[in-house]
Amino acid sequence: MHSISEENYIKAIYHLQEGQALVSTNDIAGRMKTKASSVTDMLKKLADKKLAEYIPYKGARLTENGVLCANQIIRKHRLWEVFLVEKLDFSWDEVHDVAEQLEHIQSPKLTNELDKFLNYPKHDPHGDPIPDSKGNYEKYTQVALGDLEIGQQGVLTGVVNTSRDFLRYLDKHEIKLGAQIQLLEIEEFDGSCRVKSDGRELYISKQTVESLFVKIK
Amino acid sequence: MHSISEENYIKAIYHLQEGQALVSTNDIAGRMKTKASSVTDMLKKLADKKLAEYIPYKGARLTENGVLCANQIIRKHRLWEVFLVEKLDFSWDEVHDVAEQLEHIQSPKLTNELDKFLNYPKHDPHGDPIPDSKGNYEKYTQVALGDLEIGQQGVLTGVVNTSRDFLRYLDKHEIKLGAQIQLLEIEEFDGSCRVKSDGRELYISKQTVESLFVKIK
DNA sequence: ACTAATTTTTAGGTTTGCCTAAAAATAGAT
DNA sequence: ATCTATTTTTAGGCAAACCTAAAAATTAGT
């Protein structure tokens, strides 16, 4: 098995290697809030364990095994987030730190039973997809709310910005994931939008529009 | 906060100090499956943190603070056990290892919300009492099934032996916690008993009788 | 292309929690 | 009461995961 520290590095590399061919030591250090020298130590260890390929001075990326491992951690993280929000009345902005702890619990049975208990959710409360027990997840087309055509509608599936303030703002205006949302008008002057969600019309700022993702058919 | 290792020692001392004035280094080492020298190291640290009193060569016991801490860990452990059995279809004999991991998750909100979600259970699936958020728990009189008077009845509240085999045996014979159980007869010759549980009469061995606890009024 | 700036690695150190082996203290037996 | 056996502590080490500071490699500017 892998230590919690190893798992955290795996997760960090996974998120950083999106697109990138190789992830730099410094980028990992930034994300992990450690020093570059600590990252070098760990990269050697992950390479020894065949979880990452590591080319000194060039960078690293996860092997197939490493990606599999990352998917399992992310699966657990996101399932726990669903649990916290749906069953224990946590709000979006409170789940992250706890899920960060829960994602390291080792018990395939626990993970799979939790998945069943939650009715095999496909997305977490932020709209991010939840990998299944084999590591596969739904890669639907997400598009920024602001990129919809006027009059077009979609289902709110995710947020880019996960700052506490932003999530509180959404809660306050009762903008919920899974809600149908329709773009009615874009104000030329400041980029703000008039949208319709759950039957209510509301105005939202350019910044908010850019932080919301919708799934379109 | 306390490390996972510290928490495990606190829990071990708590369980061992029942009755005892002081718990010996060796007893702790036995329960923790470590060496006595490691225990000495940790006792010094716990004493520094005012979680235990430690008298070299004599032994240790938890301070009031240490007991409070132990109660919180036990609270979490037992709440998670209820969750696993009631919500995720785990059986008695599968919950321990997972609960052992989950008990270290740090989030008072999580613990209290879980408690609420489970409807403030008073006992875990083994019949052990669950401390409330202040560390108080119901100390009812538990008595070994074999110590009942002939004809007396009680509610099955706990098991001493938690070996897989034993728990499976109970499941197989549908002997469940919370069931009303009445002692009908003790066989002089081998100590086995005739009991009545949930309307069914069954014979159980001396060994089993000694491993079952009942709550009497 | 060569030097300067940046990035990355190496070397050596710290803390936590464990270990073994030896020394010290306590408990038990006669 | 003394000697032996057991328990406990001390001393010194090891691995994981972090750190700082210095050295080495890479990248970038002109």
C-alpha cells in the first residue's frame, strides 16, 4: 500500500499533468506546499514504485499504474463529498478538508458500499465526475455558462472557482448544481448576464458567469 | 492536535486502565504490538502533553484530559461502526479495521452530523455504549449471560469475544444484539445452557454463554 | 554563444515513531 | 535478605518525510 504522503503526491501530479507532457518539480512543490527538494525525494520514490516516470531535471508524469491509483483516490474523495453534502448537511464550501482526510481510508468494500448507498452518483457536489471502481468516468462536454448561445439552456454541473466566498454566494442566491439554467441576455457593457434558473430570473456578473459550467445536450 | 500514533496509545491506555490504578509499560506494548522501549518513549510524550501521568518503572494512567480525548476517539469509532453496519451492510466482524481508520478523522462537525444522521445511537453493533459529544455515556449494568438466574431475562447488549468465527456463529444462529434473551436451564455436566431468544429455544455452549453480555433491569 | 537567472538536485540535518541491545530498577523465591 | 528473573529504561540506530543551504543543470537574455 501507499502512504498518505505518496497518495497526496500522486493526486497532485495527476491534476497537474492534464495536457502537460511532464510536470515540473516546482509545480508539484507549489501545489503541495512543500519545497522542491522534498518533491525530488518523493519523485525518486514514486519512480522506484513504478507509479511515476521521472526524468531528472526534466519532470515527471504518472505511469498507467499511477493514474489508476489517482483515480481511486479521486473516486473516494468525490464519493465522500457527495455523502457529506447529501446525507450530513454539509455545504459545498465545508466538504473539502474532510474529504481530503477520508480519501485515504483503505477499504475497497467501504468505497463500493458507499457508492451503492449513495446510488452510484456520477458527479460530486462541484459537478466533477466520479470514477467508477475501474477508474472510468463520464467525460461529458462542459461549457462555460457564458459560452451558451442566447436562449440556450443547460444543466449546471460545475464550478471553476471553489473559494468559500464564491460558494456562499451561490448558496445565497440558490444557484444549485443540477439546476436547469438558461442564458437570456448578455449585457454588452459589462459582460453581466440575465439568466433563468428554476423559473427565477436573475442577473449575474461576468465573473460568476465565467466560473460556472453547464452540461449541454 | 494529536498524531494517530498518540491517539492509538491513548485508546490502549484507556481500555487497560479500567479498574487498574496504573497501567504497565508491558501491557501497553502487548496491546499495541510494539516493544516496551517504544512505549516508554510515547509515555514521556503523553506526559509532556498532560494527557497521561507517568511514573517511571511504575506505570501510567490518563489524566482527565486524556480520558476526554479517549472518549472522543471511542465515540467516533463506535459511531462509524453503527454507520457501517446499518447503512453500508457491513457485518459485525468486518467493521473493526475500517472503524480503526475512521476514528482518526478530525472534524467535530463530521462526528456530530454523523451522530445526528444515525439518530443518536446509544450503543454500537457490539452493544458497547457510545459517548456523547461531551464524553458521557450510559453505564448500564451488563452481566454475563451465564450469571442470570434461571428464568431471568435481559436484553443482549454485547459480546466479549469478537473473533470472526464467533461473530459468524452468532449471525448463523440469528442471535442478535438487542434481542430479548431468557436463561431457561444450565446443564450441570458441561455448563451449556438452554435459552429462549425471540421466541425460539436454543442450546448454547458454556463458552458462548460466557462471551455474551445482557442488560438487566 | 556566453553569462545570468532560474530550476532542480544533492548533502546534511530535524522530528516522529519505531527498533535492538545493554543497563538499571523492581519483584519474586528461597 | 539475597540472589535471580522480570520489567523498564536508556542509548544508539533506522526510515519516512520534511527542511535549509550549496552545488549542478537548465533556460533565457542579449
